[in-house]
Amino acid sequence: MNDVKDMLAAALDRGPDPGQPVNPAGDLARGRRLLRRRRLTRLAGAAGVAGVAAGIVAAVLTLGPAGQSAPHQPPAAGQHTRHQHAPPAPGQHPARRAIKLVSYEGYQAPGYQVSEVPRGWVVQGANAFALTVAPAGDPDKSVDSFTGKIAVMLKSRDEPAPKGQPNLQVAGRPGFLDRQGDTWILLYQDKAGQWVDIQFPAKLGWDAPQFAKFAAGVQVLGNAQPGRG
Amino acid sequence: MTPSPRDEEFSAFVTGRRVALLRTACLLTAGDPHLAEDLVQTALARMYVAWPKVRRSESADAYARRVLVNAYIDEVRRPRWRREQTVSELPDLPGRPDTGPGGGGPDAVDGDVIRTALAELPKRMRAAVVLRHWLDLSVEETASLLDCSEGTVKSQTAKGIARLRSLLGGGAEATSRTSRTRTMLPAEGS
């Protein structure tokens, strides 16, 4: 018998009662509102109202109404479902021309260092939570907007460290590459031991070694902060 | 309108797990039901947004615990939202009929007294006690959630239990003022 547990249980004498009914409608509505705000924040760049409207349409077409992007069942307890998409092997996309990685010596945003970028792309900027790399001249200048860009950030504090077998090595360190819709997500541990999350648009046409090569050239410095959710 | 898979899965999770999350939040907040409800709402909204990640995680429950604890730590870092005040002595509290002499057993202590004692603990110390002893998490899991070392978890939990023991059982003032019998609490690791 754990007496501390009994004592803590006694502290709940005024509820909530374990058997009380739950209506999930309120939480569902709050979740949808937060998701909508996040999507709008990411879509709302400097492109103006027309750009925002087009982005929303694109997001809806890409992602569907909330949650329709991934119609599979949640994992059972203990079941590990990471890596539902194998990383693309070299040359796997012969029909799609990959954008070549080239050395980068342009503007560096505070908190990050990038040594290679896709040809014709530049470091757009960064805030405390993310860095964006986008095609030069991209009208969407907002670093809060990730659509069609490479976004580098620290792993969300709400997301546990990945477990299981890495499917990629980034400079000899474990990485997990996964595809969600038109986005590749690479989660890897950098040489400082922090987990870095990089999101790539699939339009880059890259294979696994190219994702790893880009990541190996990224440094996330001390003033970057992990996000939430 | 047909609900999306995300909506269906999330609703099922909320239906099954919300009360447990709320009870944990009540302990983390030392019995503040409003703050506990705020934390659970915040945590569940973040979970809905991150539902694809929740699917990929090993356990939705573990993910929920992490989001809840992070929401709690975020909340207690905000000075303007600090609703609990540390006091040097436990306040006088009304007794309950079933915990007085002859009722509730020899170790019974009023919930109000326990909540007040919990409120005396520093926030992270209280979280360590709740995570270790209410959720039965391991030292390693607790350290991961609180983003601290395992040694810190052990020491914080031990100190927290000792402090609770002092407030609830060892403190003659508290027991005499509230007419409570002693509650013996084990040391961490026992």
C-alpha cells in the first residue's frame, strides 16, 4: 500500500469523481480553434490578403478538414508507429528533378548557421523558435509561415524524444525521417545533444542522403528555443 | 458533417482520459479546480493540434502527461497567475465529521489539510511527488518530464514527502489545531 498515494487520493475528496461523465465537445472545439489559429499564423505572411486566401485554400486542399490528413487508427499501447513512410533511397524519384544542394555564404539568421541550401534558396530569417529557408524572392517573407519552405526548429517540448530504430544518420548521429503529406520531417540529435526538427517540402525531390546532408550543415545555437505542441 | 478521424480519435481519448488528467492537474495545483481545468484545457487543445505526433508516439497517455506537466510548469512560471501563496503555518480548517475521533480510521486526514500541505511545497517539488506517487512514474520518466536529473527527482521527492510528513504528522501545531490524527508517510524509495 502506498501511503502517499492514499494521502493524495484523499486530497481529491472534492472531486473530480473518477466516474463522472465526460462530453468531449468543448475540448474538441478548443482544439479546432487552436489548430485553425496555428494554420492561419503559418499561412499569414507578407503576401497580403489574396496570398493568405490562396494559402488557406491550398492548406485545406492539402490537409483537408481537421484531421483528415491521416486517416489511420491510433496506435495500441506499446505499439510504435513512427516511420510509416520509408525514406526515399537515392534516385528513387527519377521523374522529379531534385534541387541541388549548394554551399551557402549569404545572410545567416541569429541563432542558426546554415552551410548548404538548395540552389536558388536563401535563409529568410528566424525567430526564437524557427528558421526558414526559402526560394530567393519568395513573396511570403514571414518566418512563421512554413508552407513551401524548409523550417528548422528544436523539437517541441511536448513531443517526447523519439525511440526505436533510426532510419537515417546525420553526421553519424541518429535521425528519424518521416513523411506527412507533402512534407518530410527529419528529427535528429545534433552534436550538442539537442533534438532538431527540420521540415522539408517534398517538392525539393530529395532523397535521404540529401536531407541528411542539409541537416549536417545546420547548427542550432544557444538562443533558439523549443516550441510547443 | 462526418467527423474526421482526428476528431473521432481525439474525442475518444478525451472521453476516456479527461477525468484522470483533471485529477492529476488538481494535485499539481494543490486543489485549485479552476487552474486545474485551465491546464487540462490547454493540454488537450495542444494535443489536438499535435494529434499526428500523438499517433506516432508510443503512448497517448504519456504524451498527455508531458503536455499537462509542461502546461503546469509554464503556468507556474507566470507571476501574475500565481494563485497559491506560501504561508509559514497551516491555516485553521474546519473538520469533517467522518474524520474526527472515531471516524475515518486512525490515519484519516481531511482533504483540505492535505491540499494546504501540498500548496506549501514548491511547485516542482510538488510535481515530483505527484508524478512519482500518484502516477507511479519511474525516476527516469519523472526526470524526463520535469527536464531535470534523476538525482534531482530523488531529492525533490524525498524532501517533498518529508515536508508533507512534517506538515501533516510531525507538526504538533497542525494536528492540534485541526484535531487530526497523525498520518505516517514513507520516505522516498521505501
